[in-house]
Amino acid sequence: MAEDDPADALAAVAALRRLADRLEDAAVEQAMRTGWSWPQVAEALGVTRQAVHKKHAKRLIAAGVTLRRRG
């Protein structure tokens, strides 16, 4: 069990972080493809617009997602 072995517990935490990152990537991409703005995504994630842009913009551009510009 994880509480008996720190290595198992830490491996579980690492696996959950990887899963959370993949889920976030997919959700952000879906939101941006459906027209959400950076501030909307940031608010939903509880981070700043700058943080979400820095983390996801390059990947989204490479995936061919049209990103909204401030207007």
C-alpha cells in the first residue's frame, strides 16, 4: 500500500500530476477551440491569464488552434 512505502506514494503522486497535466492540456485546447478567451480559461483554472498563456500558447499554436487576440 502507498502509505507503507514512500516510493509507491511518490510514484502515485507523479502519475497523478502527469494525468492532471494531460487533462488540463485537453481541456484548455477544447476551450480555446470553442472560442474561450485567455482570461476565461485562467479564471476557470484559478491562475492568471499570463500563466495560462505561457503554459499553453506554443502547444496550441503548434496544434493549429486559432487563438483570440485582445481587442
